[in-house]
Amino acid sequence: MIDDLACLMYLLAHDDAAEGPYDRARTELLVRAAALVDLALRGRLREAGGRVTVSGTEPAGDPVLDGVLRDAAAGHGWKRLVRRHRKRTLAEVEDRLVARGLLTLKAPRTRFGSRRLTVTDHTVSAELRTRVSAALRGDGPVREIPAVDTALLALAAAGGVRSVVSRQDQKIFRARIDACTGSLAALAPGLEKAVRALPVTMIAAQGGMGGS
């Protein structure tokens, strides 16, 4: 059973045809943000005066999350932590999914090409997309949706993962998406703002933003 948000977000963003994420630069930010939300849900990251603080000293027990915890110990803001070491985090998520048997790693097509990754078990991805679709299209209160599903929906919408939230979905379910994104404020106001700012952050990343 896979339950860490960063890996789940990667599976949502994976494109079989591309043999990797739908957009690698965007997915770097999405999995990084997902890891931050995960740690906040676990009570390991909190907010004090607009800065991120770490609660507890024990490891999270997951190499991806442990790496983000170490980064957060420096007392950065949420937006800075979303950008920081994002390439490393994405590579660690891919390695973790390969180790779990959920991704198969293939050699690059060319000497300097990107490594190719295919989903081994499409059942996991299909069930995940069904869950997020239910969160998007359901008519029950957002507070009754599992926190993991609301977070994944908010991230997929902010990151423009069209296979999960189409442009039409963005218009039709705008209020639903907004409510799911707003629920992140209960974890930390700055975290909600960082997720809402992802579209702008992604544009900046394509222009060569630092913090990789």
C-alpha cells in the first residue's frame, strides 16, 4: 500500500506516452509541495511567524520525507521550500517507486537523454485517479473528503495536470477546487498560499529559477 503524498502525486502526473512525468519541471515542484503537505498532515511541519518549523527529531521513516525535513530545519518559508532541492526530491520519488515495483526503469534513448520510466501496475494509478475524480465531482462537504485526496486535487489543479483536472473541469468545478485548496490553510496558511502560487512558481521555474 502506498500512502505518501509525493509518490501518489508522481503517479497522477505520470504520462505513459512520455515515459515519465507529463512535464518534468512542473512535476518537480508538485512532488516537492506534496511532500510538504504530507509532513504537515503528519504533524511534523508547522508554521510560526510565516516560517516553517520542524516538530520532533525522529526521522519520518521515508527517505524522501526525511530529506525534506532536513531542508525545513533551516527555517525557510513554504514557497522557498517548494522550490528548494526539487530536482533531488523528484529523483528520490522515482527511485522509491522503482524500489516498490510501481515503476520500471529503462535506459535513456540517447547518451544524454532522460531516463525512461513506465508504470508497472496501472491498477494503482487508476484507483488513485478515481479517488481524485470523486473528490472533484462529489457534492458532499469538502471536510468529509480524505485530506490526502483534497490535497492531491488541489495540487493537480494548480499544476495543470490535464489528465486529472481538464481545462473544462477547472471552469465547472472552480468552487470545489478552491474549497479543497482552502482546506490546506488548516495545516498552515502559508502552505495554502504556496500551493495557490504554484502556477506562477512554475512559470518562473521555466525561466531558470534557482533552488534546484
